[in-house]
Amino acid sequence: MIQREIYLKALQEWREKQVIKVVTGVRRCGKSTLFQQYISSLLNEGVSKEQIIYINLEDLSFEALLNYRQLYSYIETRLFPDGFTYIFLDEAQQCPGFEKAIDSLYIKDKVDLYITGSNANLLSGELATLLSGRYVLIEMLPLSFKEFVSASGGTVPVRECFNRYLRYGSFPYLTQLDLSDSTFRAYIEGIYSTILIKDVATREGIVDVSLLEDITRFLSSNIGSPISAKRISDAINASGRSISVNTVDKYLKALTESYIFYKAERFDVKGRNLLKTLSKYYIVDTGLRNFLLSNISPDLGHQIENIVYFELLRRNYKVNVGKVDDKEVDFVASDGKQFFYFQVATTVLSEETLKRELQPFKAIPDNYPRVLLTLDDIPTDANHNGIRQIYLLDWLLA
């Protein structure tokens, strides 16, 4: 079992503090396994089994608890009398009104609450109102490349691991399979269908699933490119189907709320403000993209850009696409104290390509760190007048 150290540490830091720990993320990214790992660590530290209540609301064993009153009653009668009770509620959104049960449990003494969900709607509406200021959000992603490599136990060369990571993606269970294209496609198809139907179409009342799939494929084939709802609408209308800009907006919102796609807004580096037009979208898993675009040769440049985007999120940066005059910086990352600028390229071995990739950096008016990430396996960090060039795999494993 791959230890998800970043997320385990976050849960441990908030242990027994009076905030609700809310873990969100795309289906099959490892939220339930994270809970099992954390429960194991509690037991190893001397917490008794009687102090732990774990409920997965997608398990038929707990079907009777899909009523929030029944859910509350079930938990309330099992609270541990002589110490903390650790309550784990998996896929909480399956129980309509679950936030009322959570709110009532929250006010009890020595109750430590943990919940997960596969849709951003988990924190919308009444829950956000009831629990405002009383929860901490932990956003979980599929495996980082470092975690993916660790799963191989050091038996697979790093570059071969990266090729697999690119091809098959980063959903944790894939590391336990004897991977082939057929097993990969069968597994990913199940995830994709569940997300699209259960987390998007059903939840949002979308009837035309084929149109939703068209938009999903359009976004997948255009990761790293400026996108607008009008551009998508025009492309679909040109193919003979009809969809309005407002409907596209609705579908885009649903796809990002289900954590399939993440939206990166443009940021004016000189003006220090967000721009409202032409954001970029990145897909949560490269394997999912390969599944969706099976008949299209993947663009390696955009694939690695996608990987860097999510790695920056894992490292707790706020990430935007940078605009400097008429030039673009792939990513502007902020840790709340300073900015970091990143360019991503497959190779810069030719002088012309290197010059093109460095040009946006030179237009930036401040002195914050600038990094060029490439697949050129240089022996040590190269330095171009203060701009560091780093081998992408070294950076991902750091």
C-alpha cells in the first residue's frame, strides 16, 4: 500500500482539533485508502477500535444510513464515553442533508470528524453555511510521480516509470495491476463512466450525455491551450450539433466540480491581477486523457505541462497562467509570500528553442525565482543568467 504521506501529515496535524477535516478529490484518487491508513496509525498509537466509527455511504451495508436522522442516531449511540471518538464518513454527499448530522455531532465534546466527497458540491449550499469557519479542506490528487516511483519498489528504472506514468496515469490502483493497454483501458473506463454519469450528469440533471462527452474530449485535446465557453460552443455548433454558451458554461462548471478538470486562470504579472478571459484547463490524470483520445497521438509537451501543473498544486501553490505583455509564462505559482515562475518544454537543446522559452522570463519586471523544466537530462542544474534549468524528473522526485 502506497503511503500518502502529504495527506496523512495533514490529517495528523489537525487531529483532535475542533475543525471538521474535509477530504475532497476525484473518484479513485485514494481518499478511502487514506482513511484506512490514518485509522491504522491511530490504532498503532493506542487508540481502541471502539473509539473509531467508519462509514462508507457507497457501501450497501450502510444503506439504511442514507437518511441523515438515521445517520446521526447510528453514530450518536456509538460515541465513546471515556475519550475521543474518531468519526470517518466516506462519500458523505450520498446522504441528503448529511450536513445536519455533521453539524449536530460537531458540537459534542471529544468528537473528531473526518469526511470525504467526490464533488465540490460537498462544500456548497447549506454545508458551507452551517460549517463556515469550522472545517479545513484537504484536496487530494492521484499519485505524484514520486509516489508512483515508490510503488515500483525501485525495480523499474526511473525513465521507464515516467513513460508508464505518462501512458497509464496516476490512479493508485493501477500500480497493483499487471499493466497492459487492455487492463488499463478496462479500469479507466470504469472510473470515467462513474464520474461522468454519477458525479456530473445525474447530479447536474444533464440528459444529453453524448454532448457532455464531446465537451470532455474537446477539453482533453486542448489541455494547456486558452479556452472559452464560446470557443467550445462554436466548435460543437460547427460539427452540426447545437449548444449555447450558457450551456457550455454549465457543463464546464460540472466537470470542474467533479475534479476531472481544473481551471487555471490567467494572471497579469505586471498588473498583479487575474484576467477574466481565456483560462486554461488541465485534466486530473494523463491516463484518463489517453483513454479519451485513443485515436489521437498525445502531445508530449502538453502532457508534461499537465503533470507540472498538478505537482505545483500538490506542493500547496496557488497556480495561474502568466501573461507578460504579449508573452506567456506557463505557470505563476504563489505560496502566499512570493511568486515562482515556471516554463515547461520537452527539449531546449537547440539555441532557437532555448531562446524562445527564456524570452517570457526576461520580460518579467521582478526578481522572483524562475525555473525552466525540460526532459533534457543535463548532469547538473544549468543557469541562464539567473534562470535555472532543471531536468523534469529530478524536479518531480525532489
